Amino acid sequence: MSGATVLELRHHSSSSGGQSRGRSRGGGEAGGLLASDATRVSSLQRRVASYGPRIRPSSSAAALAAESKLTQVPVTSGAKLRTLNYVATVGIGGGEATVIVDTASELTWVQCAPCDSCHDQQDPLFDPASSPSYAAVPCNTTSCDALQLAITGMSSGQTCDQLTPASSCSYALSYRDGSYSRGVLAHDRLSLAGEDIEGFVFGCGTSNQGPFGGTSGLMGLGRSQLSLISQTTDQFGGVFSYCLPLKESGTSGSLVLGDDSSVYRNSTPIVYTTMVSDPTQGPFYFLNMTGITVGGEEVEPSAFSSSAKAIIDSGTIITSLVPSVYSAVRAEFLSQLAEYPQAPAFSILDTCFNLTGLREVQVPSLKLVFQGGVEVEVDSKGVLYVVSSDASQVCLALAPLKSEYDTSIIGNYQQKNLRVIFDTLGSQIGFAQETCDYI
């Protein structure tokens, strides 16, 4: 009988409390976080271009589905940990780590003691010496080779000393935004809401810097041999899903590992679109976005003629669109909100309005259309970004990319209150409306 595992998802960013007037998110801090998000988007564009062919594990989908189990992990806003991303708390080696849920990362990593250079985190550092089940991964192993494949696309053994092949397998994850994690590859027991994964391979980072807030590291959910999804295919059948809560709700969403949809609370039927297969895609999840409607009006179809491919990503905040698509969407929003005065741009958000003194504003609906005619309506609170609590600066929560040759990215701000399902063996991505208030 197939099943699933569910984790609590929390949103990770600065507190939304504040004054009755003025900036509700701490203008400087929020602007900095959005600027970091833009840098991540640029980094993802370069990573898409740099990836070569990858080796994928091959398994029988039917056989694995018959064996799969389920676990559900709470996911919450990372607000208290100074990030606009979502976080989950997992157990590792007997301790706990709060990590960013990231579908574009190849490897799960946490900061480890002794730490040479680490960002500040809320939880205690993971200490390998305190875990009897911890062991470093040696160089002459398939896991070390898989790490090299995930990072560079080549089995070159550059992470090891060729003269001492039994030495520990080191790793260095570097991103174009300047963030990085470096350390050794290791394995230990991973606990997900009571479900133990023995011998889980992860990065034990002793030098880590970047916009990770107060988290312990990243949960790698991408398409690589060392991601959490690939390592648990035997248990969970290569299927996972999440429901991201509204930051303002103070509640938890969930990350479900496994294919048992009975644990979902969706209010609409699940609709699936094809997961685009691309041998050069790296760890990313691609789909074809074929249209957008704003307030029921279809955006100019010609904008999608050569730019359908998009990445769906839990670690990017704001959805970024190629210039032609963004311009068409922006024009439609400006047309439908023409009665409201415009306000200055904010960080990467260039379409803003002054809604001061208004009790009610009719926000145009935003629907994303994917291959197969699959329509996904964005939650109303994922359409506009409220910069100022007095509503003097409220911005369209979308941003333009620099080039038509870039790849559009669907960020987590537009995925709130949706059940998003990734079926890696069936090569499909599902969507359903769901109120993400598990706790």
C-alpha cells in the first residue's frame, strides 16, 4: 500500500510586525532580501547554462510505488530566522537542524563544528563527535563520485587526494551570488517527523557564507543522485509535495514525502502538467508555461511563443519572467489598476501603487497556464507585495529577467496556499488549491 511522510513547513524571514504606519517589513531589510533573491535568480540562470548531462538513477516506478511509505514534515515561514524562504526542522545524528527547503539544490548540508567560518544560526551547530552514527564518506566511493557529477557533471575525482583515496571526500558548493558551503561529505541518521533514514549522505559544512539567515543549512530536494528525494526513492517512491503557508497566518504548511494524497487537504482536484525532461537541466524542475491571465484577460499569446520553459523553485522568492512576458503582464496590471496612483519602485519590484486610505482594493486575479491547459490560480496574497503598512507602497510581486534567453522562474511567493506535487518517476508536476494551516 502506498503512503507518504509529512513535514511542517515554516516561512523564514524578518518579522512582519511593526508600526501602524510606514514600512511593514523593515524597508531596508526587505529590500536587501529581495536584492539577494535577484542575485539568486541570476545565479540560477548561469547554473542552467553551465550544467552538462547527468547520470540519473533508473528504477521501476511501478515497483517503487507499491513499496513506498509516507512521512509529513511541518514547514513554516522563516520570518524569525531572517529570510523570506521556508524552513523545516529535521533530526540529524540525534540533534536538530532547521534548514531551508530548496528544490534547486543538489545536496543537503548543515553547518558543523568545529566551524572555520560560518554564518550565525539559531540552532546549536551539529557536532559530528557527539553522534555515534556519523562517519565521513571516503574518496573511493560511489557517493563521492556522485557528488562530483552533481556539482560539475564530470566524474573527475577532484574532491579527493589521488594519493590517499581512503581520505575523506570534500565538497565545495559555490554560487554566483557569492554564497558557498564547503566541508566534507558524510553520512548519518536523518529523522523526518519520526521516520528515520539510515546512512543519509549530506554535507558537513565547516565554511559557509551567504543569505541563509539563521538557518542551519539547506535541504536539497533537486534532481541529483545525492538529493533527499533520490536517496529516499526506495522509501517514498520519488514523490514529494509541499504546501507553503502565508507568512501572515503564523501557521505551518507541510512537506510530504510519498504519494499518499489522502493526507492532502486540497479544495480543488489535482491537475498535472508534464515535468520537462532535459539531460542538461542539472537539479532543476522544469515545466512549460504557455500562458498567463490577469483578471480574466489573457496576456498576449505571442509573448509565450519562444519562452515557455520555466523552473519551479521553492528557494526563489519572487517569480521572474522573461522581458516580453513580464512587459505584457505588467501592462495588463497597469490597465486594470489604472485608477490608483503609482508609487516608487521597491528593490527588484518596479510596478508599485499608492493605496493609502483605501479600505478595499479589487486585486486582479493571476493565473499561470501550463502545458496541457493546466491553470493554476495564484493566491490573492501572492499577487501584490505590501512594502508599507500604510499601503503607500504596494507592488506587483513579479520581476523581469534581463534577457529573452533567460529561463522564467516561479518563486515561492506565488506558490502559497497551493499543494505542489513533484512526481520524479512519473515526470509530472501537480497543483491543487489548499489552505496551508496545519498547525
